[in-house]
Amino acid sequence: MSRNKNSAILLISCPDQKGLNAAIAEFIFRNNGNILHADEHQDEDLGLFLMRVEWDLADFAIPMTDFAQHFAPIAKKFGMEWSLSNSSHRPNVALFVSKYDHCLADLLYRHRSGELACEIPLVISNHLDVQALADFYRIPLQVVPVTKENKSEAEKRELELLAPLKIDLIVLARYMQVLSPDFIRKYPHRIINIHHSFLPAFVGGKPHHQAYQRGVKLIGATSHYVTEVLDDGPIIEQDVVRISHRDTLEDLIQKGRDLEKVVLSRAVRWHIESRILLYGNKTVIFD
Amino acid sequence: MSRNKNSAILLISCPDQKGLNAAIAEFIFRNNGNILHADEHQDEDLGLFLMRVEWDLADFAIPMTDFAQHFAPIAKKFGMEWSLSNSSHRPNVALFVSKYDHCLADLLYRHRSGELACEIPLVISNHLDVQALADFYRIPLQVVPVTKENKSEAEKRELELLAPLKIDLIVLARYMQVLSPDFIRKYPHRIINIHHSFLPAFVGGKPHHQAYQRGVKLIGATSHYVTEVLDDGPIIEQDVVRISHRDTLEDLIQKGRDLEKVVLSRAVRWHIESRILLYGNKTVIFD
Amino acid sequence: MSRNKNSAILLISCPDQKGLNAAIAEFIFRNNGNILHADEHQDEDLGLFLMRVEWDLADFAIPMTDFAQHFAPIAKKFGMEWSLSNSSHRPNVALFVSKYDHCLADLLYRHRSGELACEIPLVISNHLDVQALADFYRIPLQVVPVTKENKSEAEKRELELLAPLKIDLIVLARYMQVLSPDFIRKYPHRIINIHHSFLPAFVGGKPHHQAYQRGVKLIGATSHYVTEVLDDGPIIEQDVVRISHRDTLEDLIQKGRDLEKVVLSRAVRWHIESRILLYGNKTVIFD
Amino acid sequence: MSRNKNSAILLISCPDQKGLNAAIAEFIFRNNGNILHADEHQDEDLGLFLMRVEWDLADFAIPMTDFAQHFAPIAKKFGMEWSLSNSSHRPNVALFVSKYDHCLADLLYRHRSGELACEIPLVISNHLDVQALADFYRIPLQVVPVTKENKSEAEKRELELLAPLKIDLIVLARYMQVLSPDFIRKYPHRIINIHHSFLPAFVGGKPHHQAYQRGVKLIGATSHYVTEVLDDGPIIEQDVVRISHRDTLEDLIQKGRDLEKVVLSRAVRWHIESRILLYGNKTVIFD
């Protein structure tokens, strides 16, 4: 992957038909754009055309703000759903966390080291434990305690904190509260969760305990978009690690942490770099 | 792993207590056995002691046939469940297969090349398709067609074929019939199945279709002992392979085949080499 | 990957410049081809544009035999190196093998099961051992013994056997003779070898022995195009498997076999499906 | 692995002979120790017996300080090399780092979260960059700049810093200076390095650049004990990650970082938990 300082990225899905590639490539060329990457996929069962194309904006004739207007005829002709992003735009990401802070620490380190091209204007936690970590990375922390009784108020408070920051993506970095459908609908396909199992195995609470009981030989982690059905949203990334009878439940949890960090951080990076195209309950990762 | 031509292998499980290692090692030493391998595991939650010990029989004072008698006092004192095997004994393995013959072909090849130290006196199939393969490897094939109507008779016929051959292990090498509880009880923990998913994800029929629908990023295979609950027996081995949106359902099936061969053959080899200790619904693999 | 029964596949490399995608897509569209897959890569260091594009031939206006003529203006304008293949064409593949027949058995099984869309008109071996296997799969076997003294004559004989069969690809399926530069020049980038190590570690003979001595924790296998420098050709695919101190040299060899089969068969399939684009001493795999 | 609060761990290597297991197990039992783990390995080529045994000290009759005296007769009889450690003892570990701080940050996080049962009384760096990180985790940092000219003085200074802290283990967490033989001899088999390649491939400087040039399909990382020959010491752990043509050199470096963290931290943990037995130029990992 190149990380061009100033490129445009277009994600497209539409019914497949002849001439799609030509129309898109010709449009970019006519407006003096140099295509840096183009990757295309067809879902043959659904007859869908799915594409990610990235081009250099150096000599591109159309300002980003006018793109929609110029691209409209093509989009209309082919019935496209599309979204445009600019590689120089750094999206605003909010991190939610509870007590386990390994994913938070990992994401903040990657952010500081330049691996994640985003802003992180806010960390929200239902516990005080991560204050020192947030301070070290100089990210504002807001603590919003959540109980059964105050859950709806707590979510209201969280939404109030998010709204003025124009948050593009919420990352649940081992946030142990289940978000309400109302909350999720506010950020459709813009909430990424890390579940500490190989979904769909071990849905719900305490997946490592479930895995230990079942005697599996590998444990997994899954990053996915959050939908209203628990642990059922489109999967972005998964990975596994081998365990043996020598591993106690505590070992599983420790090995799991290394997985969760990597699997969550990949999902966040791909989202930020506009590499994920959602369709149905699946994702295409244009890597 | 060494593959000593003439060694004894003892698998032991019992409540943990002091002196177990000493008693076992002293018994073998007193009778002039040289320990080749000794591996021990404790399940701390259950307070269980689990051990595999292998020793050279070259100068061992006790004939295998008299072992039980001599070992009885120790076994009784510690409340041991134990089983003894002889590395020079080649267990009798029957292979069951339906139409997909990749696991069968793989096991027969490994058997011929010396990787599996067993006899294979019989292949049973509910289809005629594998005749040429069985002939090539000179293994007798018995075709036992199975329908909904004749299922119980078919199983009766299978049991009749197995009985005179003193079968130690049945391997379901992509055998697409569900065995009845009656059949399974005849070979308790001596039937190994390969399921083409990462259990407990995608239990039951067409797991690759299920995986494709769910949009997972890895597909798996699981070898396990067959119990009366479908796809729920003790897991012996699992592995996974990465897939992407570029993979069609057909690609999943093809990638799955490579997994299934490896995952099943490992389970068969470990069983034959007395490396698997069952307890509860789990396995310890002494590799 | 779809496996369209009748599609054209074009592999292109040329200096990167604006308008390449548009020119190619427009050419296909103008001639009424429906693009099934298009994947493009740029080597930014070298300023190279590398592409694989596949389109349905159902309504395509140009016969394959006339393609070069029609495509010439575009190819010339952009300075393209290109090659065209037809998915319905089954290339002729010759397999070379010595005594270890696991890769041979694996490739023949995959061929018979439809996984490899090629013809295999010939197996050449310097030993008699694989006769039964070749017979079973009904592939003609030619035995060409090789000694230090007769090496150049033996290669001459092999070339004579290959010539009339219009061999597109030679696969060294654990063929233990080093081919001469003269031989290799006859089949430039059309000879694939499997080396039983993770190259460039353990070049040359007995890599498993070298790995065992060095005490590595993973062993590998590498499939690569054969060039005149031993084990130095462009790498197509690699994979590894974990080993431990419990593994003897014999175990390494056995675990290695499973790797070699998978790593070689992937390379062969990708070559057959025109998924490999060579540039410099590297490969791009359009999967 | 259990992490018993107060257990003894004995690592033994000696020529193999009958009665070894019995003598050791009987010694522990006679002194009222309960064996928690016992794992044994034989190198058949070298005729070596290698063992790790761990037992509960709760009722053990011999104080650790007197162990050598009581165990001497057995050790002498069998010609044992042995070392004893106590799980409640937290070894002193010094971390060396240059500019790349991902391994340092990872180790410090794991230490704080309880995953590494050691003390870290000192970080030494040849750069100032890691001051904030060391401060955050409240670990004293000593900056010792190293140039070609002052190298021997710098090492002298480092040794002076280490000596009063009774350092058990030095971890080179991406420390980019080659230590002199004199330095290494002061800490024989007590310096662990992380090399960012799959050794023995890509020895020496800039291994990611070498890997990128060679066109490998996997990149690796290797943790090993430092010996006087560069990148040639006994390997403790290795792992790899898949790359593709889409990955730039920068991507390799980034993917490599995730590997290095995991591969180094495992080695450090195993050393701390006395799970590594060195013999020849190899390691046995008793996991």
C-alpha cells in the first residue's frame, strides 16, 4: 500500500455491467488524474460490481468539493452507490474502553508512531483506570460510568460528548457495555468492535471461558462492525493462535490479548484508509 | 518424537497427589526399563494428574502380557485409569468414506509411505466411486449403500464387517452419514471424524456454505472423537487458512480440502501413537 | 477467483503513466468484452505499472488470434510487455521427479480432481520408483537415468521427449538433479521448482539437515522459477510450519512434505491460471 | 503453564541413562515436594537427557539455600549440569534500546500488566528519544551515546551501570549497536536479542530491505541469545507474517514491528520462567 499524501479514494458498488471500468478510468483520465491503485471485485452470486480506485490529486482537474456534481452522470447511469475520501483528510476517531486497556494502549502507541492516520480527540471509559495512559498520550479522557439503571442517560451523555467532535469512527477497544440500538443507529457502520473469539464461535460473554471449556486447539479474535444483533455485524478481520492443554485459562486470556491488539488495529487502519467496502453482511477488504 | 521399534507407552490419569512421578519412574527403573519420553500435565481446576510415559522394552523385565498384574498395586494405590500400548503393535484402522475422496487418498498415501504405523484392513463406502483408489493401494473395499430406510440395516452390516477384523479405530474420512448412538457406543472414543469447519462454529451440514454466508476471514477444519451429540465430541486438532473476498464458495471448498487432509491425518497419527489422553470432553495431546 | 470457462487474461507491465487504465478498459469495452476481474499494481520504486485483467469472451468482437494486431497500437503507445492467455486453453505441463513422490502424487491427484486446469502428457523420472503411480493416473512415464557422466546426454534426451509435446511448463516435483544453464534457457521462466526450506535460508542440499542443525523453530518450503543461479530464482510462494525440540530430523522431513505439496501446487495453479507476473527477480501474484 | 507463587524449577542436562527419572522424582518425593510439572526430552543423536521439573515448595523439606548440598550425590552420579530457580524470585532485567521503541514500549506494558515476572531496574539507550516512555513506566533511564570512537568506553560505562544492579538478563529491544565479545562474555547466555528476519535468512543490517529485494512472501523475526558471532546464537523463538506485492518496504517494517514485539516478549518470558534449556547451539523450550 502506498500512502500518498494527497490522493482521492473512491469506493463503488453497483450492479455489474459492461463498460464500468472504462467509464470510471476514462473519467479519471479525462480530468487528468493518475490512477495509483485500482482493485475490483465481483460477487457473481449477487451480480455486484465492487471497486476501490485511488488516484493522485496533484493535477486532478476537479476540486473534491465539486466531485459529486461531475461524477453524478456516471453514478446515475450505472446505479452506483459510492463514497469518496481524501487521503490527506484525517478522520476523527473516538475510543471506548473499560478496564482492560491493552487495545487502547496499542492503538494510542500506533497513533503516536504514525501508523494510524487519524485524529483521536476523545477516549471514553466507564472506569477511571485509564487516566494515566490517556494523559501520557495527551488524549482527553471522559469517564462516563454505566450501570443498569443509568444506561440510557449514559449513552445520551456519550452522544453529547461525541457530537461536537464530528466523530467519523467509534472504536470499542474492549468496551464491555452493549450499546443500545438507538446509539448504534446514530453511527451506522461506523462502530468497530473487537470480540475475543473466532466468531461465530463463542458469541456473547466470556468467550475465553467458553473456549477453555470446549477444549478448542486455537483461540481467535474478530473485529467487526457493530450492528443491532450482538456479535453479528460484518466481519472485518480475524486471526487465531494455537493453544495447548498446557495453557491455563489465564494463558488463553494473555495469548488472546496479543491477537486482539493486532486484529483490532488492522480493522481501524483499513477503515481509516477507506479499504473496507461493505455489502450485505460482508466486507471486501481492498488491501 | 522418536519412533522406537519396541517401546511401551503408558497413559495415566488419576487424582493428583505427591509421589506419583516417583512411583511410576521407580517401577519402570526397578524393572530395568529406560524411559525414552515422559510428559506430564496437571489440570489444576480438576485436580487431575495426566501422564504419558514411554520406555524401551529391550531389557524390560516384565512381559507386556503380565504388566497389568505387576502394575496393579501402584494403579490401585493412586486410583489410576491407565492404558498400555506397544509401539510395535500396529492397530487395525477402518476408513469410512463417501464421495469426496481427498482424505481417503491422503491417508492411504501416508499409510503406504510409512507415516501411519497401522494396518488398514478395510475401507467402507456408501458409494462405488473409490473402488479404483482402494484397488491401487490394495485395501479391501466394502460398499454399503445407506438410505433413510435401510440405515439401521446398513449399520448392522458395517458392524458385521468390522467385527472379525478386530478394528481398533474407525476414521470417518469425509463420511457423510451420521452414525447412530448404538453404533457409536460400540466404538467409544474410537471413532475419529473430520468436520470441515472450526468447531464450534458452523456445526452440522454445509459448513463451508455457512462460512461463506457469514463472511468469515478464515476457514477451519476440526478432527474430533465422535460422541452421540453431533460435532460435539472431544476436539483432537484444528487448523485454519485465510480466505478473502476473492475466494468463491468453490475456492473455500478447495482450500478446505488441504486443511482437512492435514488435520485428520494428524489426529489419526496421534491416536495410533497413543499420544491422546481423553478426559472430560477434552483431549491432552502429548506431542 | 472465478474460473470462467471462456475468458481472456491479459498480463501487462510497462512504465507507469496516466491513461493506462482508461486505454485498456476502453479497448475491452469498445470490443464488447465484460471485465470479470481487474487488478493493478504499481512498483513505485521502479515506476512500473503491472496489471492483470480478465474478461468474458462471450460477446468479445476480436478473435484471440487477431488480438495482437488490434491491441498493437495501445501496446506500442505505452511501451507494454504483455501476454495473453485463454482460460479455456489447458497448458501442457511436464512433471519431473526423483524418488520422493509426495509432490508428484499430490499434483496428479489435484489434476484428476479438476483443481489443475492443464494437461499432463508426461512424467520424467531418473528412477523407476514412480511407475505404479503414473500408471494409476494414466500418465506416460519416461525414465531417464542421470549420472555425472551422462548428464548432458540425459538432458538432451529429456529435451527430445518434451519437444513434440509442446510443453508450456516444467514442474520439478522434488527432482533432485540440478538442471544445466543450457536446459534452463530452453524454458525461460517456465520451470517451477520446490525447495524444502524458507529461501534464502538453507540454499542447496539437505536443507532439513541444515535447519535441524541450526535449531530453527519453523521450517519452510519455497516454490520458485528456476534460473541459472541455484535456488535464486523469483519466489512464487512460501509457507512455514512450527517445529519443536520434540521433532527429530525425520519429523522435520515429514512435516516438510505437507508444506511442499501445498506450496508447490499453489505455484503450479497460479502459473496455469496466468496469475503470476514476473518482473526483475520478483513475482506479483494476482490472486 | 501454572504460575505457582512458590515453586522450585530445576533444569537438568546430562548423558542419558536408566534411572534418571526415578532418581529425580524420588529425591523430590522423599523431601516431601509435590511435582507440578515434569517434562523431559532426549536428544538421541547426542545421547543427552534434558529435563525441566517444577515442584511446590509448600512442604518441601530442604531450604533452597541447602539444595545444592543435598542434591550433589545425584548430580554427581549422573554427571548432571543443573540450575535451580525459585518462581518467587523476580530476576533483574535491563533493557537496551536505540531509536525504535516499539519493543521497549511493549515489554514495559507487559511488565506493568503482570505478564513478565521480573524487575526492570534500568533502561539503557544510546539516544534520548525514549525518556518519556521510561518516565511513564517509572523505570530509570541511562543514556549512553555510542560512536565508533567511544565504543569501548561506552561499554565500560554500561557495565558499570549494570554491575550494582545484579542484572540477570539483558534484553536488546532493537538496540542497534553490536556488542563486543568482551561485553558478551560478561553475560554468557544472558543477553537476548531480537533480529528482524527469519534467521538464518538476512543476517546483518537492514534485513527488511534484504527481504524486500529478494521478493520473499513471508517476513520473520527471531529472538536469540547473543554470542560472539553476529546473529548466530541459539534461537529461542521465531515467527512470520505473510506479505504481498502490495506491501511497500514501509509496510514490511510496520508488519515486522508486530512480529518483533511478540517474538521478543515470548523469549523474555520463557527465560524469566526458566523454560529455556540451552545445549550446543540450540534451545529446548519447556512450554
